[in-house]
Amino acid sequence: MDCRDSVVSCLSWILITGGVAYLLHQTRNHTKYGRYVSAEGRCCPAKLGWFLQEVPAFLVPLLLLLAEDPGTNRTGTGRTLLLCTFMLHYFHRSFIYAFLTRGRPVPLPIVLYAAIFCSLNGFLQGHHLLHCARFQHTWLTDARMAAGFLLFLLGMAVNIHSDHILRSLRKPGETVYRIPRGGMFEFVSGANFFGEMLEWFGYAVAVCSLPSFAFALFTVCSIGPRAYQHHRDYQQRFKDYPRSRKAVIPFIL
Ligand SMILES: NC(=O)c1ccc[n+]([C@@H]2O[C@H](COP(=O)([O-])OP(=O)(O)OC[C@H]3O[C@@H](n4cnc5c(N)ncnc54)[C@H](OP(=O)(O)O)[C@@H]3O)[C@@H](O)[C@H]2O)c1
């Protein structure tokens, strides 16, 4: 397949403008999910909802990768490795996180919008890496790519560990909220969100393209306000929050 420059550019700018619009929207309204939504609307069980909404971001790049003609050798190790880091995140989110979550049911519109987003973003990142990006033969020793890759792995570790801490706050069937302790939660109210932002910022540094930076920006616009909302929610729920902490501010020290 040839590189569709206009599609890549169009989707990237949709991510950028959509992200900024979503950020502005969230300064006035809570995202209607989890603790901020009643269970009365039409919802999907959390495990199924997370699986359905995230799996397109794994499957679409996988299909693009499989559709590559191995004979042409256009893919190259560097871009395949970078695409695999993207897919690794979504493999974990769809096949591991989704089945471990103890969260509340997810509103159907959120599942639908997230699935559309994950499909388009999976196509954007996959198509750009496989058909448009150009890497030097020296990519393996490129300091920028190595630094970005390490940031991605560090962010993923923080994200997974923090999500594990949140999960451990509940017994199966519970829907209570408790103060998360340990790991990056000692410094950051939204440690899982902080890890995710670090991940996609690292990915953007490694790939160094318009689509990857557009996605990193979208992530900050999408989950930055959530982290702030959770911080305010903890302050309202727990009168002495975050008394026992070294220091906690909305999402980064
Ligand atoms: N890249 C992106 O744009 C993007 C967008 C959204 C999410 N994500 C990622 O997806 C993951 C989950 O996102 P999320 O918005 O659902 O995160 P979240 O609001 O922090 O919730 C994560 C899970 O922990 C539970 N939980 C949260 N705080 C808790 C507390 N104080 N006590 C007990 N349980 C608590 C939640 O239950 P309830 O559901 O019952 O509240 C939910 O099951 C995160 O890692 C996030 O980074 C990424």
C-alpha cells in the first residue's frame, strides 16, 4: 500500500483539534464514567466494555502488519519494533487489563466512541509507521529513539503498577473508593494517568512524527483533566487528603 499523506495529515489534525476541544469541554463537565455517572443509563459490563473499546487499536495495526508483502521488505525492523510497542500497550489493555478490572459498568456511548477512536488511531499509527515513516539505517544507535523507547517502557511500568494498586483497593464485587497508596501514588493523585502520558510521550519521541505527537497530545487532553477531577474528588471524599503524603498535586509533583 502507498503512503496516504493526506489521510495521515487529516487524521492527525483531527486528533489535535479534537483533543483540544475535549480538554476545553472537560474544564466545564466531568467525563461521564466511573464515579461520575449513575448506573441507570445503558451500560456495558466493565470487562466486556474495556475489551471491545480497546481491541481495535491492537487488531487494526496487526492486520496492516499481516497485509504487508514480506517480499518487498519495506517494513524494516525499526518501524516494526515501534509498531509492536504500540500494539503491546493495547494487547495488555484489551487482553489483560480488561479481564482484571473491578470497575463499574461503562456507559455504552463511551464504549462506542472509544472503539471508534481506537480503530482510527490504530490505523493512523499503523499506516504511518508501515507505509510513510522513513528511518535511517543507524536507528538502532539513535539516542533519541532509545530515550523515547525507555520512556515508553518506564511509563508502561508505572501505568500497569498503578492500575494494579487501584484494583487491589477493592474486593471482587465492591465499588467503594479508597485512598491509593504506594508506588507513584505517593507523589501523584492520578499515577496511572501519569504513567500513560509518559508512555505516549516516549512513543512520540521515539517515532518523532506528526501522528505520534498528535496522539500524545490527545492523551494529555483526554486524561489530564480526569486526573485533576479525581484529585478534587479525593479532597471532597477524604477530608484529610493527602495528609499522609510527602506531597501530592493533581497529576505530577
Ligand atoms: N490514552 C487515553 O486517552 C486513555 C483514556 C482513558 C483511559 N486510559 C487508561 O485506561 C486506564 C483506566 O482509565 P480510567 O479512566 O478508568 O482510570 P481510573 O478512573 O483511575 O479507574 C481505574 C480503575 O480503578 C478503579 N478506581 C479508581 N480509583 C479508585 C479508588 N480510589 N478506589 C477504588 N477503585 C478505584 C476504577 O473503578 P470505577 O470504574 O468503579 O471508578 C477503575 O476500575 C488508565 O490506565 C488510563 O491511563 C487511557
